[in-house]
Amino acid sequence: HAPRRVFRNRREAGRVLATIGNLGSDNQYQAEQAAYWIIRKLGNPYMHRRFVRLFFNAQQRQVLYEDACQPSGDTVAQFFPDDNDGNLHKVEDWFEFDDSGDNKLGNIDAVLNNYTTAGGAKKTARYRPIFRPRSYDSANEWTNLFALVDAMNAAQPEPYQSQVEALVDVDNFMRELAAQRIVGNWDSWGYARGKNTFIYKPRRGKWVILPWDIDFVFNVGGNGATDPLTGSNEAALDRFRAWPVFQRAYWQAFDDAVNGPLLPAVMNPMLDAKYQALAANNTGAGSPQGIKDYVAARRTYIQSQLSAVAAGFSVAGATSYATNRNLVTLTGTAPFRVRSISINGQLQDVTWTSVKNWTLRVALGAGLNQLLIQGLDSSGQAVTNSSSTLSITYTGPMEAPEDKIVINEIMAHPPVADAEYLELFNTSATNSFDLSRWRLDGLDGNIPSGTVIGPGELLVFARDAAVFAAVYGSNVPVAGQFSGRLENHGETVKLVKPG
């Protein structure tokens, strides 16, 4: 017998011969390339395409084709050179036919629905045609995709937010979904169809979207310039887009687009240079004016939608006051360019109650507390005009956290692998404590910055948040994770303060 041939993502071919537009529909010859150019300018993976003349038996076949990169092992290796052996899936619809095989009954779009048997097991056969594996040696590896399905359908607010953040590159997803709306490509996942997309899960990274087949765009079959920026036939992605903290990344993508690649001074020279090259090579390509007009109108519409969600940075209430309670809740607004908030340089656990509004809790120290509240962008840099200073004097009694916080419960031998957890309890009746940068000594667990435990509150730390939710239910939020094993260290684990 011949040896079994094993293919990995990085060994698969990544080029195809493609018609220009949808079966030659684009007489400008550059609409799809312009769409990928926008995606590239937004910082997402893109597919390179170049013009070629095709001759077969010395006869030229139509004027131009494109040598097109498609999502494959080669593409994955290009964008993820250090993690190119993960799970690649093509997001595609599938068709039903009558018994004769001649009459198509309809198509079924790809959606992240939770398809299960009566016993609760995932129906692999239901996912296979709509999330098609594109790596031969992982054709039967569905663990990561099923985890994505569970996260995207989890209960809100938790464990939805923490599970999605753990599995999904939110900025990548939002920028890809925004780009498809910008160019009007209704024939894509998260718009009006469930197809023409690839998703990739690196072994050590989060799910990302890789674009593909963007040929109903701009004035070449794209939806109108005032087509809505939200709404689709994919409930999971609509839910994802609507969740406030994730939605902020969506609007930032549009803001970056209207102030970057969609500016006439940025986009038009690119279109004109390509048109001149096409004309010089006697291709008969039409003027790109149709693309320019569409982009100008689309940009104006997007700006009107951005104005509806715009906000300045503010902190509600007085800037100076005294209190006899050491736990205060701050609320305010922030522009969507603000992605996180720090106090005195320390990141906070922020809850976004809407696309504009935030809330967070602060545990005060004794006496005067000077709080510099700063909005930070996605790179952790301070956002201009997004800061405020508060002076809050705490007049009540102080207690030491090490005297009041106890390890209340340990699950060292869970019924399911990786379902170990540890529970902290604040025995104080009056004081709250900031546990930022404390650590669970012996478990390789650092408590996230901004973690506050109030009087009589419990905090749960799990080895795996997704497993914890699956085993014990989603009603108990997980404050953090650890990588150690409780069965090895359950008797010696300690809560240790920083410094």
C-alpha cells in the first residue's frame, strides 16, 4: 500500500485563477482589489490579487484574469508564521436538491447555531458542510469550532463576554465585518449570506476571519451606499456586534476607515494609478469613477452613523467629596476610541453598559485618594482629552485584606478534567479590597488588574473558565484563571499581595 499522504495547512496551495468581478462583471477591473486594499489598510489579513493575461494553445482567453491568493496553508503561514498549524475552516453555504438531483430546493447559510442531538452532543455532520475543514489532518478536529459555538451562544453578560474574549480576536472580527459593510458586499458571512469567508484558529491564538471572494462590491453589485451597518441572517454575529464592549471595536473600525483609506486623498490616487496602468496595457478597463462616487457616498453615510454613537470622555458626579464607605462606583462616558480605563496607571475592570457608557468600582485607601482616570486606546496609549482627576476622602475605618480574605472553597478533584476551581471570600462587613496583581501562590495564577472584592462577596478562580461554565453553570462569573493543578497544591496554595 502507498503511504498515507498527510497535508498540513502550511503545505496547501494558495493561488487560484479568478475572473474579474463575478464572472467578469467588473468593467473597471479593480473593484475587488480595492476592497482587499481597504481591508489591508485596516490592518487585517487580506488576499493579494494580480492581473494576468491567459493564453491557452496560443489563444487568449478573455482580456484579463487575476492570479488570486485564497485562504490556505500558504496564506496562514504568511500571516501566522509562528502558529500556522491550527484549524482552518471555509465558511460556506450548502444546497439541497430534489431526488432527481436536477432541481435545487434552496441553500442553507453558515451560522454559528448550537446544533445538538437529543442527548446534547454536537451534530458534527451539520457543521461539516457549512464550516468546511481545510486541513486534511484536522478534518475531524471540531473541538475548537464547537468551543466557539458555545461561547458565541453563552448567557450574557457572563460567561459570554469572558468566553468570547478568550477565543475571538475581537478587533479582527469587527474590522472584517466592518470592511464588508463598507464595500457593500452583501454576499458574505455576517451580512446577508453565510458564505465567502474563512476562519482560522491558531494553536496558541484566537479565532480570526480571513476574507475571500469579495466581488459584489461598490457600484458592481454591492448594496446601496446607505445600506445599514448592522443586521444580518447570522444571529450569533448580530449578538456579538451588539454587545457594548465589542460594539465599540466595530465603530472604531469604521472611524479608522473614514479617516484613513476612504479619504479621497488616500484612495483616489491608488485607483487612478491602477487605471492608468490598465489603460497603458490596452485592457479597455473602464474609469474607476463609479467606485469613487460609491465610496464618497458610503463615507458620508458612515459618518452620520458614527455621529449617533459619538461621546466625549466624562466622569459623572462631583470631582471632590468625602465618604465613609471605601467602595465607590464611578460612571461616565467615553469615545469608542477608548478601549480600556486606568486609574493611577492601573487598568480597571470596566463594565460597558452601552456603546457610550461605562461603570467601574474603586476600593479606596485611608484618607485622601487622588484618582487620575485615563482612557486608553487599543494599544494601551492615552487617548487625547480622555482623562479626569477625582479627590475622594475616605473617613471610615480601615482593615487589612490579609486579615479578612480567606480561601473559602477548593475543588481539587473535579468530576470533569480541568474543572478545578478556588473560591475567595471577603469576611469583612464594611471594607472592600483591590486585589490587583495579587497572586495565587502555588497555582501560577495572577489576579487580573482592577479586581475588587466587596464586603461579603465571593470570587471564583478556575483552571479553565469555559470548562467551569459547562460543568457548574454560567450563573457564577469567573474572576480569573490559573494554570496549576489544585490536586498537587490544594493544601499549600496561598493568596499573596504584590511587592
